[in-house]
Amino acid sequence: NGPSMSIPWMPKEVSHRLFERPHETINVKTTYLLSTAAVAGFLAREDGKRPAWFNRARLMPVSALTPDLQEHLANCCHVICMKVRQEVTNEHGLRGPLNGRPSTQWQAGLLCARVIWRALFSAAAAKAPASKRAVPGVFMAACEGLKQASQKLLTKVWREVQVQFTSKENKYRNMKSRPAWSVLEAHQFEVFGKDRGFGICDPAVVAPSSAGTKPASNLQDYLEEVLALRFAVDWMAMSMEDAQEFLDQATKRAYKRPVLKPKAAPDPVSQTLAALKEKTVDSFSLMWTDDAELRGVASLAIRLMDGLEGPSALPFAATFVGQMLLAMWKGVAPLLAHHAATGIARIAESHAAMGRLPAPQLPEPDASTSRTAVFDRVAASYDRPSKDCEELVNALPRGVLGSIIKAQATFRGYVFRARYFTKARAVAAYCKAVAWPELHPQLEGETVELASEKDKKKKSKSKMDKSGMASSKADATNLNQTISDFQPRVSKYLGGEGNTAKPSVSSPTNSPMHKMGSTMGSTKGSQMAGADVRNRAWPLPTADHRACADLFALYMFNLYRRKELTNMWSTLCKSYERGMDSYAELLHRNPALKPMLESIAAQLKRGSVVGYDKAFIAKHKKEPTEQQGRVKPVDADIFKSKTGKQVGTMGSTGQATELPKDKAAAASPGATATMAMSMKSMSLTVGEKPEDSEVQVTGEYLTNYLKEMDGDDSQFKDINAAVVPLSTGSSPPRLQPAESILKTEELNDKTEEARPGSTSTPAKSRPKLDTTFCLTRCKPIWLPIKAHRFAAYRAKVLQLLPQRVLQQYIDFEKQGQYSACIKLLESATPGSLNVLSPASMVSGKPLLVETVLQLIVGYSGLCLKNQQGAIAVKLITQVLDNMSLSLRDLHPGHRTVLEAYLFDTALSVCYYMPNDVTLADRSQSFFQQASERYLRLGHINRYCKCCLRAAAVLHLQGSKSEAEYYTQQALNKLSDAPVSSLLAICYHN
């Protein structure tokens, strides 16, 4: 099919004889015609919708057939189309036991295509004056050519999909683009016509017989083309496997070797099918299948082809093949359209914008057996390499690239051998067995002597030489003489004399000389036994010898494996040592990585104790309690503090026991371990003494908290010292200090001019950037406090409200009446959650109380953001006034955390509301209450931030000496801490 194509599995001598010997040209012509017919059937499968292709193939036109042949051909094509369509649209998994039948629609379509294609090829090749022995070989050659062409076209079409339906090359292209049919036709002609040499005309020169109903193509058409090519590749690959199986069986029959027979089936139906299969095993044209309908369709196609006679039978047969394969593709069309629509449903506009559409996928059983599972990666490999790849290749040393190329070439050679060796061996054995292709043309009247017959003659000749008798029947006239003269020969390895003593058949057996010669011969043999032993050949290898050889080979292989394992272990040890040295140097240069390393070490240590699946995979399972009659596991209290047993765990304080036992679900072991480790790490902080055991949260209270918070225990830990985030893509660009100050002044001037009622003033001159000007604008950096999990808490509160109250709550939120929202919490499902009226609050719900308090903190932030400072002051003041009663059910450690958080929030409200005299007077009290609790908890970074906030508030109030004192307190706490943004802000303020 063209000089550029090679068949990798065909032996060199076979291919040389096929293409160089004139008497084998007819086989090549037959392969070319039938392959062209298969290509025409594939390209013309959508002739009614797109420009017609069949008239542009170099085949005999259908109109040249007689009317009765056209009618028979149309009826046969209709039967083929309906049978294939039935197979690809039925649910084969619902039929019960498969019994060798295909289990999916894709496999059923492939089976139909394989049976029909093999039957059509064999019937059409019979119309050529070629030998029947050549049909399996040229059939495999045709399949290989079609498979290679389909693979190449698949790569080109998929790359064209990425160009036509994405913005990869044109920003105006997307999934709804409508490229012309000529784009696809150009790729088809380039592969099938120019590159592979099939007999099709150039679509740019020869006009189609019909333009089709669709003026342009779309994404559905291209994906159907991709799936059709994937179907063709699988079809041809499996057809070659079927032909290879036939070659193996034919070779064994030619040499009369025993053929492996399947086990007898238990049911009569399977036994009947097996008998029918045994009868058709010698026929290459009729491929066996358990589907009787499919066998009937193949027989119908063969009988129709048998009706073609005359010198033009082969060209007409090629036209028949093209039309019947076209009918087969018409039957497969619904399957291709379904998978294409499924593939489009998986594509989003973002894929088109990125320039990479996902490939259409097949169902799981078909995707695992497909020969084109990674065709999209193969197509992507033809793109230009990335910039990083080019830089890496250019940076390689001189000898490395050559070594990589050599290793790739060696591996490609191995893959080539592993992929095609079995086919090459089967084809070579078959060609030798049937004596095809012939080196010289066969003369008239000459018969070909097959290799199997030569082997039989060799065996009979060798048998006659060894026994001294022919294999034919003995002559009755001298039978007694033959028996009396026969001398048995015993092998010298079994104690005989071997070939050393030759019997004298010329002398009569009853003569004295014969008896004397025999006696002397045996005596002579016994005398020369010592010399024979020395000159005797080595014994033939037996099973014991082979076992010893295998044992020695296994011993040598184990020695090699031991050496390789030693080298691997040595390499790993060196790698670990270099890695540890690198990490030590990295930690020495950047001490900020030490907390992260300690966290990882704690996780690994926890995993070694409780199991890595429990430590790293949160499995929310309800643990059985002792009250249910089950034994408590040994490691259940492995992370409980020892001091808790002496002072009393949280279960004995009275707060946690008030929770209903039927509603308190246990958290996962991983979450409990995480919280316990965090409490353990929280006990010792920088420059602080260990905190009291009363603020340690353990036991059932901790379990319920972690379950309620989804394992989030950040409130019980100190914050990170990196209080200022790194710059991101949305951060303003860096400016020089002078430019930044001037830019801020310009923005302030523009803001004042834009205010209503402001009078227009002449343009101000550029200020002089001196010390006085800068000092008037110096102010401390403010570190705001953020609401903790506000969205999650709000959603949880909304779920607790009845439906009739929920709409009122949302309306009050939109109007900014947050006090009314808190008032509506009296109607919550668990009971009253109005923390501003703690006398009527429900008891035993400490976690719900925290949820409402966190919600109020978030509402305060929204009020400050919306210029509703008075409402924020009212909310936070009411919360602080009623805090002692609202938090009565909380664990002491939990209550300490929340009290510090609320006092810190009140201090932040003081900063944003400096004109509120009442709140300003209480600011120092807020700071003292919050800082005292932070120190008790050991949260040094939170304490320092609180000091900076208090200093900022005092700076606004004009108390700069007190502000400096509080800032100095934060600096003292951070004296031994590593460099961080919190320390930088302390120095700045």
C-alpha cells in the first residue's frame, strides 16, 4: 500500500518475494484493491450528510453492475446494517451468562466487523487467480496497513480538534465553531491517499457526487470521526489476532501436531456448537462465532460474492466489499454518535479557553482493552515541547543526551520485539509449512512438495537407517530368514556393545564359524571394555542434569540480586544522609521552618502510636461505649493527660456530664488525637510556665467540641507570628516611601473634593517631604481581629430556627437589626439561645452558646463595616454585661478562650469608635481582662497582638506614654522569638 509503509512482523524473505517476484504480483494487487475498498467504505459512511466519498475511490462504480446484482447487493447491505445495529444497541449484560459472547456494545460491534471483514476478504480474494495459501498472509498485511493508516489519521484529527474548537490558535474559536468539510477531507486524503497509497482521489480536484445535507461540520462530527478511527484500530488489531490464531492452527495441522482442544461442554447446545466449530476450523473465510445470525449473515455475503464470474470478477468483488463495509459502518453509527454526545457532555467552556479538550472516553471494560487508550497523549507528543523541557535539554551535559537516546532506542527495540515477535514467528512457520511465497513460479503440471511431507520422508529414512529395515511390510518368502538373522542392538549406556560389534549376516547361523566369530567378538569386546570406557562420549543430559543446571542458574541469579540489593541499599543510605544534611542546612538558614518540622514530627509520632490511617484519615465512626456492653479498647485513653486523673477530668467537673448521652456523638480517633497533641503542645510556650490543668480541655467535652467544629481546634492554639500575609497577585505594586506618601496625599485630596458641599480650591502644590510632614501623618499599624468561622456558625444557627421564624430572621439581617435577630433565637428548636437574656437560656448546650457568641462578633464586624458603629457598641456591651451567666455551662478552659476573644473584640470596637466616651473609658479594662486570659492560656502571639491593639487605641486617645508601655510589653515577650512580621510591627509602632 505504498513505499513508506512497512509491516514490522513480516519476515524479510516473505516481503521480498511478494514485492520482487512477478508471479506474486497478483497477491499484492488483490491486497491493494480490497484495502482500497475498506478505506472507501470507511470514508463514505456519512455520504448522505457530508460530501460523498465513494465516487472518489478508484473502484468499479456500482452503476456498472447489472440491475439484479444491484438489488441483491442492496438487500445484503440492508441485512448487514440491521444486524450490526441490533448488536451495538442491545444491552448484552442483561442476557444472563455470556458463554463466550461479547459483554458490551463496543465488543459486539467489533465481533460483527471482524466476522464480516474476514468473510468478504476471503470471498473476494478467491476471485483473483491467486493461491488459497496466500489469503491469510495478505489478509494480515491488509489489516496492518489499515491499522497504521487509522492510527496516523487519528492523531491528525485529534490535533485538528484542539485547533478548530479551542482558542489555542484563534481566540474566536470555541466549542460551537463550524469548520468546513474540506479541512477534514484534506487530512483524510493526506493519510490514506498520499502517505499510504490507497486508491482514492484528491478531494480538491475531483468533485463529490453529492454535497450532503450539512454545509459545515461541528464538534459532534469530529468526535464521531475520532471514535470511528478508534473502532477501526481495534477492529484491525483483533482481526490480525484472529488470523494469527488460524495460522498457528494451520501450521500444527500441516505438521500433524496435536491441537489443543477445549474441554467438553456440559450442556447439549454447547456440544453442538463445538461440533460445528470443529467442522469449520479448516475454513479461513468463515470465522467461527456462537452467534448463528452472524454466521448466517457472513454466509449470505459469501454466496453473493460467489455469483461473480468472469475476468472482471475481482474489480466487481472489490466494489461489493466497499459497499458491504459501508453498510457495516452505517450499523455502527448509533454507537459512535452516543459516545460522541457523552464526550461533549464532559467538555466545558473552560477546556476550550485553555486549549485542551478532554478525549471522549469509552466504558470501563472497553477502555481497558482498547488499542487506542492513550491516543490523546500520543497526539500531544507531536506538539512543540514546553519551554522548560527545551531549557532542560539544552542544559544537559554533552554525553548525557546521547546516553538517553541510546537507552530510548534500546527500549524501543525491546518493545518492538515483544509486540511483534509472536506474529513474525507464526507467519514464518505458516509460510514454511505451506511453501508460500514461492521463489520461482510453478511450472505446468508441477506439484508443490510441502515442508510437512519433507519431514515425513526424513523421519522414515532415518528410521530405516537405524533399524536396517524399511518401514513397509515384511516379505513373507524370507520372513524366517530375516527373523533368524536379526541382531538386536543395545545401547552402550544400557550395558550393550553399541555399534562396536557388526553382525555377519552373510554366514549361515548354524555354521560353526558363525558361532566361533560370535564368541570371539564378545570376548574381544569384554577385553576392550576399559579402552571403550575411556573413549566413550559424555552421557546425554538427563532430567537430573537439567535440574542441576537450573539450580546453578538460580544460585547465580540470587548472587546477582544480592549484589543489586546491596547497591540499592547503599544508594538509599547515601541519599538519606545527603537529604538530612540538606535539611539541617536549610533549618540552620531559616529557623522559621522549625515549627512546621515539629508539627510533622508530632503527626508521624501520633501515627506510629494510633495507626497512620487513624492519624491522617478522619473516619467519623461512632465508637461503642461501655454502657452498650462492649469492652473499652486499650488505647482509648492513650492521649489523656496524667494530671487530669489526679485533679479530675472534664467529665467530673459537671459541665460535660450535663450533655444528653443520646445526642453526644464521639469524634473520630484522629480528631481526638489531633486535639490532644495540640493541648500538649499548648502547655509549654515561649517564656511562660505551664498553664494550670483547669484550662486543659479533655475528655467527653473535647470529643463533642471536635465533632461540632469538624476537628477545628485553632481557638485553643496560639496564632502564627506571621500576622501580615505575603503579597499576592492583587496586592498593590511596591513603591518608594516618598512616592507612596505623595500618592496617599493625592487620594485624600481627591476624596475631599468629591464630597458634596465642598468648595473648589486651587490646586495644592506638592508638599515638602521633611520630618515634620511625615511625623504628622505617622500612626500605628492596626491589626484587626477576624470573626471565627462566621459563615459556618450563621448557617448552623439558621438550621436551628423554625421555618416561620427563619424568614423574619433573614429580613432583620437585611435591615441591620441584629439585636432583633438575637431576640428571635429564643424560638430556636433546642430552646432559647438568646445570650443577651441568659436567665431564660437553655442549659446543657455549651457549644450552641459559643456558636451564638461567634455570630454576634461577626455581626459587630458587619456593623463597623456598614458605618453602624452604635449598633456594634450596643451588641458588644450587652454581650460583655451578660457574659458571666451566658458562659456558665462552658468548660473553664473553653470559657477562658471565649472571654479573652470577646474582650479583645470589644477593644477593637473601641478603636473604630473613638468618640464613644463610655466605651473609651472601659478600653483599659478590656485590655487587662483579655491579656490576663491570654497569658493564662499561654498564647503569646495573641497577647502581643492584644498589646498592639491597646496601644493603638491609647494612641487615638492621646495617651502616648501608656501606648509606648504596652508596645514595649509586646516587645519583651518577643525578645527570644524568631524574626516575624509581628515583631516588625512591634518595632514600627
